[in-house]
Amino acid sequence: MTTTSTTAFSPSGAAAGAAPSSYFSYEVIATDPNTQARAGILHTPHGDIPTPIFMPVGTKATVKGLLPSIVDELGAKIILANTYHLSMRPGADLIAKMGGLHTFMHWHKPILTDSGGFQVFSHGEFVKLSRDGVRFKAVDYDGSYVYWTPESNMDIAQKLGADIVMQLDQCPGYPAEKSYVERAVNLSSAWAERCWKAHTKPDQALFGIVQGGMHLDLRIRSIQQLEQIADFIGYGIGGYSVGEDHATMFESLAPLCSDYMPKNKPRYLMGVGNPTTLVRAVGVGVDMFDCVLPTRTARMGTAFSHEGRLNLKNAEHITADIPLDERCSCPVCTECYTRSYIGHLVRQHEMLGSILLSMHNIYFLLETMQHARQAIIDGTYKAFLDDWNATHTADDLRLKHYHMNASAGADNRV
């Protein structure tokens, strides 16, 4: 079923933290009659973002191994970079001096920067938390101690200059005591208000982040607190893919999106990027996704395909004179780079192998989201979802194989 609902955003709430309507608006252009899936358009200063959308991750101002022009040609509409890593090297002041992140990395479409909060809290015993902020040891850099407040985090975000930025939040792992998760919700809400007050860049959208672990009541409390604080342009959904299984995740994610999150604002499921979870999450109403999965698994020699995951190191591919996926129209597959050749590159540790696999994996997710969007517009998303889940590859591309956030620690955006 096709509908049109446009929401423009203007300053309100505790301070002028939201962007004027001339910079950002969000339209829901279609909703599926049999699921919670919706198709939309998020308008930004650097271009429109059709949703649902997957955002390739360019942690340190680069999608690893790929020229920005190639990422563009693959169909990416927005990419993500990481505030923690960029603040450490080369530093927000230098990037601002070079003209901001778009100019610095030669990417002139929308950019989203996360707050870096996940990376900070992944430092474990090297983190000291207070209501005022967080002190942590940059063990993956020079070992120095760094202190962030919501205000200093927003200062970094504004210097980087991305189109969309995220509040500083506390992301609990899984499993965790409910009391600990509850404190994280309350602290994240308090920090959200301070981020809102500190954020003054009019051509940059600030998203709040919903926390609450696997506890639906805490998720509801989190979104209610954020809505009371300010008119955030959109919402990140944090604290998933941190160790839980696929079914556990959707026990709270599905009702959160369908019943409690605003209908007129984009919803961004943070750090989740395996194909099956994307397809199912679209069905419960998620609009935006990011993950290092397509490029990280590429560097491990693995490709997504409609047959499931392909490990190009396996002997079965040595004489395979066929593309990675005969149903794929990415440049790697259409230009007839064979499994045999790419497997050779992977086994010989040639960088071209990782590059070709990264191109293919990113395209696979982008194309999956394009097909999902069209199915929503056509009113057939339930059939699309059922067909996907009926294939033998659905389980092979499911969350249980890819706890990227849980296993990657502070490096999960690399």
C-alpha cells in the first residue's frame, strides 16, 4: 500500500538542537499491508536517502580498500564513519581544518558518524563511568587516557561535519543484569539531553539512541524519555547484536518498532548487517542499518550469495569457472571474475581478492535492500519475506553466525 507522510524538523525542546526543516525531512511513501515494513525518503543536505537502506562502514574515513567512486557506483547512498577512531587519528581539529569529513574523504553524499560510545565501552576495565562523562584508556592507540562528556562528544561530531550524528550513550553487553541495563538507559537519556543542548550545527541531524537491552519495558522507557527530551530527527536502536541470538533479539525489537517508536521518524538498527536479519528487521519496521560485516568477511575470504556463504579458501572453488553469484549483477559477477580466480587471490593473500569480495558483499546488501524497498512499494513484502525465509540459505546468513559487535570489541567499526 502506497502512502505519503512527510515530517519536517525544526528546533524545539530543551535547546535549538534539531535541524531546520529546510535541511532535513522524512517521508514515508509506502507501507506494506501485511507487515510493519515501510519505504521512505530521508532528505539531507548531501542528498536523499531511500529507505530501507544499508550503510557501508567507512570507519576511519574509508570503506576499506575501495575508492569512494567505486562505493558510489555500487549504489551506496550514505556511508558511516566512526567518531572514536577519527578523534584519535587524525583528530577532529585536523579534519575540520581540511574542510570537514566530506571533503577530507572525497565522499559527497550523506555521511553518518556514530558517537564512538560502543568503542569506548568495549574497553572494559579501562573505562571509568560517571554521570558527567566517561574516562577511558585508548589501549588500541597510544594508551593515553581520554575523557569525554556529552558536550565534548558533540564538539567532535560537529567538527567532523557528518550529515547525521548520534548522541553519546552507554551500550550494555549481553547478558547483563537488568539493574545495570536500567542504569544505562537512565544515563543515556541524561546524556541525550546534554547532547541536544550542546549540538548547534543547523545542517547536521542529531539522532537519539534507544537502549534497554532485551527488556521491552526498558526499551519503552528509553524511547519515552527521549521523546520528552527533544524533537530528535531520528532514532538509533542500540544494544543489539551484542551476544544474543536471533530469536532473543526480535522478542523486544519487533514490538518496540511496531508499537512504541514514532511512525514519522527514521529508525536505525545500529551495528546489524547480516542479510537475513536485515530482511526480517525491515519487516518489523526498521529503516536503516550499518555493519562492518560485508567488508570484514570479505577480508576473511567469504562472499554472500543466494547459495549462502561462500568460503573461497575451500577446495571446491579451485576449479569453479563461475561467478560468485550467478544471480548477482555487481561488477565482480558481471565482469566474470570467477570463484577460481578470486579463491586464488584469497589463498595468496593478494589484496585484490579482498577488494573484489568487498565490492560484491556491499552490493549484495545494497541490492537486497533495493528489492525489499520495491516489495514494500508493491505491497508484497510479506511474500518477499516468506520467500527469503523459505530458502536453504536463510539460516546460513542469519545473526547466529555473525556476532560482529560482541566479538570485535573496540574494533567493531574497522
